[in-house]
Amino acid sequence: MIASRLASAPLRYLSTQTQNSKQSDIEVLSQNSGQNQELRDIIPRGKNRKPYNLKVGDIIHDFEVKEIERIEFFDVTAYKLEHVKTGAKYLHLDSSDMDNVFAVLFRTPPDDHTGKPHILEHLATCGSEKYPVRDPFFNMIKRSLNTYMNAWTGSDFTMYPFSTQNTQDFQNLMSVYLDMSFFPRLDYYDFRQEGHRLEFKEWNDTNTDLEFKGVVYNEMKGAMSNPEDQFVHKINEHLFSKSQYKFNSGGDPKYITDLDYKDLVDFHKKYYHANNATIFTYGDLDFTQHLDFINRNVLHRFDNSKAAEILKSSDVALEERLKEAKIKNEHFMPDLMSEAETQAKYGVTFLCNQTSQDPYESFQMQILSSLLFDGPNAPFYQKIIEEGVAPNFCPGTGYDSTTKEATFTMGVQGIKVEDVKTCELALHEVLNDVAQNGIEDRFFETILHQVEFNAKRTKDHFGLGCISHMVHYSLHNGDPLSFFKINEYSQRIREDYKKGDLFQSLVKKYLINNNHKLKLLFVPDQTVGPKEEQAVLDKLSMIKKALTEDEKQTIVQEAFKLKQHQERIQDLNVLPSLSLGDISRQMEFVDHETKYLGSNQYSQFHNFKIEVKTWFYDQPTNGINYIGTKNYKYNDFNDRILSCSNGLEINVDKYSNTPDFKDIHDRHENLFVSIGFLDRNIDKAFDCLAEIIATPNFDEPQNISDIIKMESINKANNIGNKGAQYATSYGSSGIKAFARSFESLRSDIFFCQFAAEVLKTADALPVLKDAIYNMTEIASYVFREENMEFAVHGSKKKFNLIQLKLELLLNSIKNDNSRYSDKYSNIEKVSGEFENPIYYKSFFKTPLAVNNCSETMLIPTNTSYDDYGALQVLGDMMTFTYLLPSIREKGGAYGAGCRISESGAFTFHSFRDPKIDSTFENFEKALDSVINKEFSEAQLKEAKLLTFQKLDKVIDPSLKGLYQFSRGYTDEHRLKLRLRCLDLTREDLVAVAEKYLIKAVENGHTSRVVFGSQNADHTELEGKGWTVQNPIDFLSYQYFEKWNEEAKQV
């Protein structure tokens, strides 16, 4: 990869290569896994692992080898096995990758909207036969060096995956995961905590109002506040009338409270059986040892007597095909960032093929979907977006193969209801045109290049990604290895395309001549949210009125029993754990070879030699190089770029590698431009890069307008998902100049308001011309040789060629940029001074049904490794020892914890939280528990393990070295931070808590922000000192301009 950075101050040009790529796998293990030396010497890892001597038909630990397939393209060997006694399926992917993966998969189709699969997934992680503690899942997170731990609920499955690089850790986690999957306790009070319960607002006061509580209940209240999620769920609900996909497997809050505990237990008995299970493993560890463990500890307790009955009950029914389209209208709560009347969504969804039965046809449909929708050359984009029929496509657009029978959706959003007919005619016009004229050859090759590139690219968590792609095929009796046939299918589809009429036939078969379709209209209605909230309140009021005094006391007693259950002392020693000895005091160093490119001429306005610094990183990227340059510009030659690369990714980087970054109020900003390409496309990729940097062309108002409209709708639709981010970002913006520069809420609001102005104005050209002028000025300032650094990732044998290409790129900037000789006088730099911090206590009203709370205070930046490292460990310790038990388990929030910013901010936060006051009380109680030393040495050890999960996380090879490139932190600095975290004492945590956090709280120097429900009691909040922001005022230009003036004064 090549990374190039463009900055608002002169930068260097870098190029790098890594040291450990030259080491043997054993040596890499000795640095990264942290296992004891004896174990490292005994067990060969990675490319040095022992080969298997297995053949089809072999029986090993009661598993029969059914198939062995070598997959050269991905450098893995697949072993498919079946347990002789139970029929349980097992699939292992043997790889030199030391990030090993384990997963247990069950087919769990829902039978109603109560969320049984989802709540059961939560409940299974709350204790098992072998590990009878209240929450082994969260407790194992902090007793492990895992690279991934989670549990997934899909539309028709539940899966429990984890990954780790450590051999002992793998064995520990596999034991816990197997026991919680097959033998969970399913405790009634865990059901009340995780699922739903009825309690008084003050649990022991029957005079207070009744409330529905529960982690999943609150999680789904937040999830179902998102109009995009609602739209997709409604598609499935109406399109599927016979199969289980019509039900929301996650649970609809309106129905979750109807779920009975016994029904949940029965659901587990029905589906969590060896006959209905598939187990996946991936990596370099000996999977035959896994087979032995699984057979002895789990599968020997099951038989095959009810296999046929279990598999039949879990099978997903096929649909009876409709003879005419369904037409449905639904109403939803509009977002706040644009006018409600322009937020209608309309989609036409077709039921297509059985994906697992013909994987190649599914591949064809995926390619067709990309051809129709992806990029400015796609027919739907040209007709719908460029011609102004609608500003964006509807949620769920394209081909979806995650159901047994795939679906295909075409639609629009951001329109008025009265425009639906025009949009529908335009959509069908595109289909008819493609059915008659087909697809351009050039565009077909561009899409296939993207498929090839993405398959070839080395990714982090590769094994986990492979398993997730195999799930669908495994569920529905297909070949899970179909996923690995991408290269074969790509070659095959090229040949079929040459024969003609390939995509025309698919369009006719599955879209034009398909009567099984749904026409869904989503109508914005601002009364929906309040009505739904009032319906819940009315239901609770009726329940309370009907209660006898004895029944009220029963509710109080149940609440008390749950409280006792949550607070009882547990023996966590039954859980396995790694030790600090499993953390290596060494680390992987990323060496870089630095070269300076360009002439030695003096700059006419800075009087320093132009030396563009380049870092070269030798990394295994499967023949792909990545280029990143810090810039931002939208490219209008999409097809040309995608035909030779993975496209340009442009981001504003919030950090700086300048010495000034040690100042907490530093405002340095950088632009990153990244591009990845295969070796054979080096010339073409550099041509594209040179063109966009040296001669950017912003002067295309229609294209800019289309982009603005699409992006504004995407931002508006995701407002619910970004509540926690908004709260944290806004809180930081008042106390750090750096954070104010990147405050995301106002940034997104301003963007949406600008889009609204473009949409409303009859002649938007003057508005767009002004924006285009500004972008051009910025580009002419940023795209200069003295402002650049490059980082190159890839095969070292290509570095000399890339160096030559970079030199040519620098020459093209000077030769082709007509504004290159201009001075910087037109660009006003932002001052780094920040004298008047603002400590907010702000509540933002949103359509969300729950709250996102944050409290932020200043800390040192990452450059101060002594205190920063201690604060990192402190945050991890408070998250798991105090915040999650108090805010999640007892309070019912979906999540809570501490977030530490490299730029110098410490934030307490909660996510999808029904509470406000008690949450902020718990933030401060967490600090009190630290000051009072209410944490043990064991808890400190666990916090360190948590911190090292982040420090030693698996990263994409293309990103190795970029941390040093973009931040300027040396390997020596990273090593000092590592050792500081490893050697911390309890006294160190108390010291930094007092020095920064307690001091900030005592002085009132914290910002409290809630991005919450518009149905909250705002009068009560204002009485407690909160500033309640009216969405209409806050989203106005006047408000933003006022804030902008305040920022300038500061």
C-alpha cells in the first residue's frame, strides 16, 4: 500500500518496510503470543506447523473425514468432517495464519417477533454447567488476549465466534464457548436482566410508575428507532409470508415483553443440539486436538435419535410464489436533519433464487447488482441520481443472499410521497433498458476487477471473515466452500458474458418477469414516535391499575431477588485465565527504509529544501501495493480508477505527527489519500493518482450536487446509530481546540443543512460555485510537494519501480498544477490558541427511544506515555469492574464504559441507555471506587489483559507502519508505553485518577452530554441544570453560525 499525506503545514515524505516479515514464524510467535518459552519451543506455529496425514474416510476422535480440498488461491486447506454419533458438522480451514478462529453455529429460525433467538444468545453467555458464574462471557473478555469475542444473531441462525493468537487462550475460550453454547444454565433472573421485566421506576416503591426493563429490550428500542432498519425489517415481514424471515429475530420492542421464560428454555432445547450444530475452526493450531476435546466434553452427551425431527423443525420453509405484487404502506418517525415531507422511501423487492443450491448463479446476481447500482457509471445511478429523479437509493438496495431465497431491491429515498409514481416508472425504465441493451463491456470488467482485488487483498481477521461468508451455505445444505470459488467464478462469468445476453436474461428472469414482489412505501409521520411511546405508557398504566397490592409486592420482591442475584459474590476462579506472563515484554517492530525524493531547489515561499520523505514497508499483501496520500477530493473518473485499483479513499486525519501534538490544543490537520492496486496495475494507478492530485477538477456542479444529496441522506439515516459518537464528540469540543475542529455533530448538521439549501434553491449554481471555489483553493494549498509524505506497503521487489513513479508524480504536481506558484495568502490558518474552555451540560432531543450519555474531561495525549498508559488501564478496569455491572446489568443499558482519546480526552459513556441521572452517578461512583482502592490485584491484572488486547490487536498488513507514519510515534515510544502498562501498580491508577479525573470533577471541569429521547421530561432536566437543545433551532443555520462565531472568538 502507498499512503500519502497532505497537511495544513509542511510535512515530510515517508516510505517504509517491516522487520518481522523476514523472521520465521516461530520468532514472530515468541514476540507476539507471550506464551511460556517451553511451549513456544515445543509447538511449531505458522508455516512451520506440522502437516496433517489425513485422507477421506478416516475416523479421528469419532469424526469421519468427508472431504479434503486444497484452495491455492487463498492458501488454505479445508477439512470437512461429520461426527459419527450425532451428525454434527465440523469444518476446519488449515492456514499459516496464527490468528485462530473458533465458532459454533446453530440454525435458529424465529417463530414470532419476541426475539427468542436474540435473548437466548444473551442468556447463553450468562453461565453454564462447567462455569456457573453470572457472566462468563464478559469475565472471559478480561481474562484473555482474544483478538475477537462476540455472539451473533442472524435472521435464521445464532453463532458464537472468537479468535486469538495464543494457544492456551484458544483452549480456554473453546472450553467456555462450548459449555455456554450446549449447556447454559438459562437462569430465570438472567432472563429478567437480559430479556425483559416489569418493575417500578424505583424498584422498591410501588407508588412510582411501572417500566419495562431489560438489556435486549433497550437494545432493540434503539435499533428499531433507525428508519433504515425499520425499512429492511418491513421488507422481510411483507415479502415472506410462509418462511420465518417475516419475523424479527432480534425482537420488536412491541412484542419482546410478551416472551415467556419457559418458551425461551424450550427454544434452546429445540435448536441448541448437536444434530443442529456446525463447528468451524481456522488457523495454524492442530485441529485434531480440538476434535478430541469437543468429542469428550460435548458431543458424547448427545445422540442421533431425534436428528430428523430437529433438522426438520429448524428448516426454513420455501415461499409459495405470488401471482401478483404485494403493495404495502408503512409510517415511520422521520429524522431531524431534513424536512419530514422529503423523507419518503419507496422500494420494489423481488424474491429470487435459492442461493445455496446454485452458488454460481448467486455470484452472477451479485455482479448484476453491482453493475446496476455501484458508481456513477451504473444505469440506476445515471437515471435516478444524475437525472434528479431521487437523491439516493432506498435501504437494502441490491441483491441480498443472506436468506434461503435471495431478494433483490430497487428503490429510492429522500422523496415526497407524490413523487412515487414518477420514481417507479424510472426504476422500471432502467430494467427494460438493461434487458434490451445489456451492460457496457468496460463497466463489466471494472466490476470484476474489484471482485478480484478484494479477494486477493490480505485482510485482518481473514479467518473470521471466511467463516462468516460460509454460514449461509452451511445453514441450507449447500457447499460452504463455494465462498472460496471466487476466482473460478470470475473466470467462468467472463466466458459466459462473451456469449451474450447473460445479464439481460437474469434481469428478465428475476426482475421483469417475476410476480413475487413487494412494493413498499415508507411515509414520514412525526406522530409515530410519540404515539408509540404513549401506547407503551398506556399499557403500563392499565397493568398497574389492574394490580392488587399483593401483585405489586410480588413485583418488588422479584426486583429484590434480581438485585441479590446481580450482587452475589461469585467464585470467578472456576474460569480459566491467562497470566501477565503470557504478555511479552517485547513487541513487533516495524522498520522503515526512508528515502528523500524531489529536487534540492528552495521553495519560493518557505526557504527550505524540498525533501519528500518516503517510508517503504515490506509486507505480505498478496501482490497488492497500497498508496496513501493525505488529501481530500471526490474523483469523477470512477470507472478508470476502479479498473486498476480499489479506488481512492480520502479522509481527514484528526492527528498529527508534529512535535506540537504534545500540546493538547494542537489543531494540525492532515488529509489522507489511499489507493491499493495489484502489481500489474502500477502504471495505471499512478496515472490516476497523478491526475487527481496535480489537476483536480471540482468544477462540475451537477456531480457535486448529487454527491451532497446522497451523503446528506446517509448522514440523516444514521443519526440514531451515531448518538454515542455525537455525545462524545460534542463533549470534547468544548474543552479542546483540537476536538472542536473535528466536532462531528455540528459538522454533519452543517452538511445536511447545506444539502437542504442545494435541494431547496431553484438555482443552486451560485451556492455550488462557492463551494467549488473553496475546494479548489484548499486543493491548491494542500497538493504541494513540501506538504507531502508517502508510505508504501507491498513487495520489496517493487519498491524501486514505485520510487520512480513517486518522483514522476512529484514532477507532475509542479508541471501540471497551474496554481502551484501561488502563495498561501488566501488560506487562513486556524490558531492553536484555546483560552476559554466550555463545559457543557447539554441534552439533545432526538427520535431515539433511549439515551446515549457521555462525560468528558482532559487528560494528556498519547505522547505522554507514563500517564496515558495508566489512564488506559484505569479506563479498562473501571469499565469491567464497575460500569458494566452497574449501568448494563442493573441499569439495563446495552453498553457502557470508558473511552480514551489519543488526543487527550477521557470519556465515560453509555449506549442505548434508559437512564440519565443514575448513569452519571455511576460514572462518579466508579472513580470513588478507584480512590478507595476497591479493586484487587486480580482486577488490575484483568485490566492489563484488556489493554493489551488493543495494543496487540491483529491489523491489516497494509496498515502496519501507518501508525508511525501518521502519528509520528516511534517504535521506541510504543515500547515504553507497552512496558508502562505492563508494570503499573494499584497506586499508579489511584494517582492518575486523582491527578486528572477527580480533579476535573471537583472543579466542575467536565462536559456532560446526552443524545437522547425527545420523550424525556425536558422540564425536569432543565430544573436540574441541563440545557435542552431544541432540534429545530439547533439544526438551523443561525445556530451554527452563532457557534462558529464563538469558536472564532475562542
